[in-house]
Amino acid sequence: MSKSEKTKAFIIATVAPIFNKNGYAAMSLSKITEATGLTKGAIYGHFENKESLAIEAFRFSVRRVLKDLNKEIEKGKTPLDKLFKIASFYKKYYAYNKQFGGCPILNIGVDANNHNSSIANMVKSYNQRILDQFEILLDNGKKSNEIKKTIDSMLYAKRFFYMIEGAIYMSYIMNDEHYTIDASVFMEQIIKQELIQ
């Protein structure tokens, strides 16, 4: 990496949790310069405007979560095992994401929906990609005869995703990890009771 690329990466990694925690509207250039120790000129030398920095910060935050989630999923040997790995990942999600200011999909999605349509559209795109991956995993489970053929894969993908995101919301609002833990346990129960062949 060149010096310029390293500086840009440093800015993104530094401000990503701040954007995530405070939201787009509350994130001023002075907060960005204070956090990074760089001048306004240095910031704008790497980013066209606050929005372009916010987009890169959101991508950074979501990619971090998805990379770690995928690492956990890959430990599973079968599609069904991979579903259980997702539930397992979210049991620890509250503590995992607290240091980064919470769940970026939830935080930035709600904030951007009220303030910035281009970031909101990007959040929707990531949400759809996650739903699609859930659906593929469930379809693969049907193909391997682990999951009932009659299951509507996208319906269950949506149920798992909104159950998880709702639990994340409650955990952070109530400052109580038991919401995400319970949602994970409930997801495991649904897999066992409703999906398994």
C-alpha cells in the first residue's frame, strides 16, 4: 500500500465506529479531524465529501461483520450445520459488536433512512444480499435432504433475519445481551422443529 492508501485506510478504520455509533447527521467534520488527528484538507484529499467517507465507513463496518460471520459459517460441514453456526455467531453478537458502536446494518440503516437515500439504498442492498445468502443456504439444505423440501426458503430467510435484527435492537436499547442469546436459541429451535427433514 502507498502512503496515501494507508492514510485513507486509517481514516476509514478510525471513523467507521464513530459513524456507526453517532449516525450520519451527527458526524461533523470536526469530529472526524479530532478522531483522526488529521486536517480538513487531509480528509478531503482522500474523500470527495462527508457522504463518500460515510459510504466507505459503512462498507468497512459491514464487511468486518460479514467476514467474521462467514468465518464462523465455514466451520460448518453441511448446510444444516452452517445454519446452526449462524445462530451460534449471534449468541455472542452483543459483546462482539459493542466495541464498534453496535450493529452497522441496524444503526446506519435507520439513520440513513431518515437522512441519506444513497446510504439507505446501500443498506437495503446489503440486507438483500444477506437474505439471498440465507435462501441459498436453505436451498442447499433441501438439496442435501437435510431440510424439508416444502420449506419456503426466502420466507424462513426473512424470519431469521428480522428475528436476529429485532433482538439486536432490543439488546442495545435495553443494554442486555439476553435478547440476542434468546433469539439464537429460538432460531436453533426453529431449525430443529420446523426445518429438519
